[in-house]
Amino acid sequence: MSADAVTAAVPTAGRATPASLLAGPPSVITAGIDLLADALRAQAVTVTTVDFRPPVDDPAGTAAALATVLADPRREAANATAVGRMLAVRAHLVDVLPASEALGMRPGEFYHAGPPITWDRASGPLRGALIGAMLFEGLASTADEAEAKLAAGEGISFSPCHEHHTVGPMAGLVSPSMWMYKLQDSATGAVSYCSLNEGLGKVLRYGAYSDEVIERLRWMSAVLGPALQKAVRLMVAAGEPMDITALVGQMVQMGDEGHNRNRAGSAMFLRDISPWLIRAELPAKDTADVFAFIGGNEHFFLNLVMPCGKLMGDAAANVPGSTVVTALCRNGTDFGIRVSGTGDQWFTGPAGIPVGLFLAGCTQDDAHPDIGDSAITETVGIGGMSMATAPAIVRFVGGAVPDALAVTRRMYEITLAENPAFAIPILEFRGAPTGIDVTRVLRTGVLPQINTGMAGNVEGRGLHAEGMVTIPKV
Amino acid sequence: MSADAVTAAVPTAGRATPASLLAGPPSVITAGIDLLADALRAQAVTVTTVDFRPPVDDPAGTAAALATVLADPRREAANATAVGRMLAVRAHLVDVLPASEALGMRPGEFYHAGPPITWDRASGPLRGALIGAMLFEGLASTADEAEAKLAAGEGISFSPCHEHHTVGPMAGLVSPSMWMYKLQDSATGAVSYCSLNEGLGKVLRYGAYSDEVIERLRWMSAVLGPALQKAVRLMVAAGEPMDITALVGQMVQMGDEGHNRNRAGSAMFLRDISPWLIRAELPAKDTADVFAFIGGNEHFFLNLVMPCGKLMGDAAANVPGSTVVTALCRNGTDFGIRVSGTGDQWFTGPAGIPVGLFLAGCTQDDAHPDIGDSAITETVGIGGMSMATAPAIVRFVGGAVPDALAVTRRMYEITLAENPAFAIPILEFRGAPTGIDVTRVLRTGVLPQINTGMAGNVEGRGLHAEGMVTIPKV
């Protein structure tokens, strides 16, 4: 992490432009996780292991900037406040509704994952998703037409999900006609949003925009969204809104880290919403289709874990002097972070290319730089931070259980709290390592471990793999 | 375990009568699990730790009998065959139907958990369940009338579930009008049965027989059973019968040991059956009630894990010379086991009183000696044998994660195989310790660890607690 990021953690610092931070090619970094790196190396995967110590040659002045931040007398109390607010969030699912209604989005308006980006710098998956969203919204009838309009920019605007209390997996594309979950923190009334999960394979969030993708989106808006709305509104009316925080706590005890593994969470979501879906009295075929769609997608619950994380990240934001990370996200070009004390300001670096296991016909060369807001899970202590609870993920890429434990144990070095609501059985029910402190990251050189899906590097292709990445050490 | 049991493991041995084995009061034994015993002791729970070494004073001739069995030249190959058959079972849910139809049961006929028992020796919970079943079947209109008829015995017969390819949790009562799951091993065509789970609290299987208990049983026969039948038959007709073995394998990776914890299994069962329940096109209220009933009971799947275990236990049975345990069960009075080489023969000892955590208003003094066929889970390597995967259970009674790991590690000492289909993440995906060998139990003194529900010691009361027990060392 450069001095720009560190300086920026001091409220008075200037805005760092993405361009100024884009130096050198993206690289895969497994900082501090030697066992994992060894396991990957044994499979002939190229791995870069970074040096943890502060650079002796420090032209950017990282050490001096760090010293300034560490000397800030507000820091300790501010961090306690920020993390305390993060841990206090109790997220409930209170509604499901179209983005136009939930967020006031108008035709031509799009949200995307990661920090701000322009069309000319947009990655393939993000471009593909934008093209798909244009087709879905009826703003273009062919991909070429969509692309031309997006490049021209007239009547088109896009901005980060994160700037609208929203998060989205992978490309994270949100357009006005898409339906959104609305979560609310019962104590503060704060809200967050996320779109509905499309399933795997050819899906918009991986940049695919073929007819089947658009057709599925239409079904989701015509059937799935309204069905969930009815069920969720019945639950709310009965005084039983779904407690997402409680479900996340349970899934973490059931081998899900809530990012790359959501099997238990998805099954429990279906279990809890099913009586209400029945009471919604939809046409029989729609009900059957909705059950089959939710039940057939083990990542369905990811899109509820993410806005739960967003509520937690937002709760910790804007505490003057706090060095707690409140957002980690990627747009396929840049990796962006936000820090509590610097509010809405983005600090960016190049997005890394994840290392992972590839689907048939794909190789590491097909992998695209990291993309998605799903690292909001790591921002709040789960996902890769809680890898210990989901050793199946590490095994998936050739690692072993001790590697998974080592990852999470190291994450405690860079976090400020343990979340008792997200307890990890294999670590004797120790709470998830929560509240990443940028000063600890800089002092230790340990980077947050992020699990991720991996998009292909050509627009329109879709999911290639699942893998792991750390944030860029810019 | 006494010499009777050992001798009996040799096919030529005579039948051991329960009475001859009933010596001394039941006691709580935590053989080989010192950490756990320490944890319990710290909470002022009375614990007896047994000596593992073969008794120096050996009036029953255990050592000599063991030597005879160990010298049997058939033993090694026979055990390999028995365990191989146990591991090869692939259980599918192929039907749901009334016991009268599935098993040809007639009015006045009852099955129960555990080894054979007579009314005069029957425990409180078993008597309560028999009374309830009489009321449910319309064979009596008051509890007093039912009790008198059961004591008189005219037109009444009861026999162990285990003798009818059936298993039942706690009292394990099966009467002709109850609906049963039918599981089948796809390779051999072998079948097994289990009743539907009633939920917690006042339920027949814990010996309760109040109006609410009988009413629930009537609803289960009128609505739940037929609904599941329609859904399961649709699945079978579509060529997609539910693969119970696969679900058990998944739940074991999700913190369920399949006996005292079935949260993931129950959620996945509902997930997988839900589209078919919808397609069954029941009246809307029934569908809603069925979803709420299944979704509201985290032990619903126990009654599918158990017949899966029964198929595995039965598959290993009747291999001449094999010392593999094929059934562990209790009727609230006696603990019974069956061993492969001795086929249908029962060996019994006194049922132990489990140690556990009690519901409000109940204490250890209210606990009843162990009851139920649910130890079929331990017979096939899960339940207490796989405690490592469900440390939440040990924690429930004040133990810690290392205690749970120690339990399962020790179980490998008395088992012949590791089941790759039931892999335990926390043990680096080692397979569940499977195939209890009675000669190893005797040589090591390590007793199988059994998790259990705990009934009250007064008939008609219902669930008091959940706890742990080992088999009696008679």
C-alpha cells in the first residue's frame, strides 16, 4: 500500500487519483501465507510472495506517513467506535423491490462494482455486463448498438454501487428494472441493497449478455422479484423479518465463509422463506420455478451476505481519525478501498489476477483481473478472512486444512476485533477477525485474504473459475 | 462388555438373555475421553471414568473368549467383507407410505426401539409411547384403558424395529397408521424404513401422549405423509430419487454429526424436496403447513439419516466370522447390540443414563436410561463417532473443541475403516471412523461414543435434554 493510501487515511489528505496509483503490472500476491503459496507453487502456479517488512527504499514516504497516522491521538478511540458500530449491526431483510423504486434509478443510469471507472478504462466483464444491461433495459437492440451508445455516453451514467448503499457481486451491474433486496439495521434504521443472484454459468455479473442471460433477467424481474417481495412483505407484516445477521452467524458455523461458499446459508434462506412463498399464493408454475431456481443455486444467499456486510461497513464509516477499512472492492481494472476516517474517498490500485481452479477449457491465462463488491465480506471479517471455517475452498485449489487455519490466524494480526456473532468452530469458536486496520496492514505487511469468483478476460464469456487473491500492495 | 458378548460373537455361542447381563446399576461412562470427563467434572456432573485395561480379575472369562475370537481364521476377511458392504451402500429415498402398507402391520401390532422387551420391564418413555400409539390407533379411549390392555396383552404384540428393517428414534414406536420413509440401496435393492420426525417437546417418541401429541400424529398421517408421498413419487418418476447418502456426506461437512445435530441436513432436505412438494399441488394451506412443519424442525432429517444407517448396518450383517457391530440400540431398559457374525442375535446390558444439559425445570435426576435406535448413526461412523465435525454439541455440555477432536480420534482405534463418503473437514477430511470391531473395543477398552436425546423418567413427559452416553461396559 502506498503512501498515498496512508496519507489519505488522515482526513486532511488530498484525493488520490486512480491513475497516479496505477504502477506496474497486476500480480498475484499471497502475502504472509507461505503454506498456501507452497501448495500453489507445487501445482506450477506462478505466485509472488511479498516482503512484509517496511521498504528500506521508501521513495513514497510510507514510513513517515504511517508514523503521522499512528501519532494521531484520536486513532484508538475512533477505531473502537468504528469497529463497535460494525459489530453492532443487526441486518434484517425488510423488502424486495425494483432498483427504480428502491434507489430512484432512471433509464440510462447504471451502478457497477468497485471504485469509479469510465467506459474507456472499463474491463471486459464490466463492459459485457453494461452491454447486457442496455439490452435488458431496451436501450439497445444489439450488442454493437449498446457498445456504441455506451462509448458515446449520451444519456448514460454509471457510478459505483458503493456510493448508493448498494453492493453487487462480480461486475455488480444494477439497472433500474432489476429487483433488489433491501436490508435494514434494526437499531439505526440504516439500509443497504443488493441485486438478486442469477446462478452460475452464463450470467450478467460475469459479463455474459447472450439471449439466455437477458431472458433469465426478465424472468427474475417478472417472477422471482415479485414472488420474493410478496413473501418478504408477509414476513415483515407478521413481525418476523428474516434476521440475516443470525443466518450469517449460523452459516459460518456450517462450513460457509459467506463468499465462495454459501451452501448452508442458501439452504437456510430457502427453509425460512418457503412457508411465506407458499402463503404468497402465486400461480403454481411460478412457485415451482422459484423454488427450483433458489434451491438450484448454492450461491443464492451471497447476495444477502453482501448487503449485510455493506450495512456493517457503512456503520463503521465516517469516524474522524479511524483507520478501519470500510470497503474493499474491484471493478476489474482498479482495486478500491475506503477507510472510515476519510469517508467517501476512494484509494485505488491495480486489480490483481486471482489464482484458482479453472473450469474445463479455461486456464490461468483466461483469468481476468479481480472484479466485484463481494470483498465486502472480507471487509467485515468473513470470506477469505474466515477461511478456517471453510477448508473445502482451500482444498479446491490444492491446499490443505492447516493452510486454511493459517490464513485466518494471520488475519487476526491486521484486525481490531473478533466478532462473537460470527464464531468459527474449528478455531474453538473464536470470532471472525473483523475490522481491518490499515496501519496494521502496513506495519505487518500482511494483506487481507480475499476469496473470489473469476471472470474470463473476454467480455460476454461468463464464469471461468473460483479462486483467491489478496489486495494489491501498491 | 462381558464375556457373554464376546463368546456370542462366535457363531456357535448360545443366546445371552437380557436378565443374565443385568448386573449393577446403570452408570455414566466417558471411557477414553478424559478431556470431556474433566469438562463435565468441572461443572460438578458426576462422571465415572472406566479403566480401559482388560480386567485382571476376569471371572466371566473375557480374556479367554477374546483369544478364541481373535484366533478365528475367518475374522480378517469376514470383517473386510462386512465393512466393505457397509461402505458400499448408497441409500435413496424411494417412497413414503403407511406402516400397514409398507410393513404389513396389523392393528395391535407395534414396533419399538432397542432390543426385545416385555411390558412389565418396559421403561416409562416406552410405556408412554405405547399408550399414545394405542390412543392414536383407536384401540383405547383413555390412557388407563390403554395401559390395562397393554398389560393384559390380548391382541397386542410388540417387537423391535430392528427386526423389521426399521429404526425409530427414542421410544421408536411404530404403529400401523404411521407413515414411513422407505429407503433403498440402489445396488442391492435392500430396503429400510423409519417413521417421520414429530419435532421437539411433547412428542410420542419421548413418551408423551397428551391430546396435542395425538393430534399432531393424526395431522402427520392425514397431511404430512401423503404430501411427502406425492413429492417423493414425483421425484422417483422423474428418475431423481433423493440421494440420502450424498446428503449425509454433505451435512457431515457442515457441522452436523447426524444424530444430535441435523441442521444442515434438514435444510438441504427441504431445499431438495421443495420443488416437488409444490408440483404435488396440494391444497395451499396444507402446503404452507408442511413447509412450516419441516422448516421448523432442525431434527427433521434425523429420521432419514437413521434408515440410511440401518441400510448400512444390515448390509454388513450375517458375514460368518465377522466381529463388526451392525446395530447399537436401547429400549430404555436394555442396551442391545448385534454383531455381523452372529446375525439376528441380540446381546444386551443395562442402558446407561446419559449426561447432558437439561431443559428448564429438569435436572440430571429426571434423566431416564438411554433409549432409541438412533445409535444406528454411531454404528455406521457418524453421530458421536464423528463428534469432531460438530464441536457445537460438546460445547453445549461445557466441553471444548479439542474434546470433540479427541473423541473422534479415539474412535479410529476401535473401527476398521474410514468412510470417504463421510469426510470430516476439521480432521483434514479424514473419513468417519466406521465399522466398530468388538474385538478392538475389548482390547482397547475404548467404548463407542454415543450422542443422544434424553427422555424424562416419568411416562408422558417428553424431552428433557440432549446429552451423551457410551454403551454399557457390562
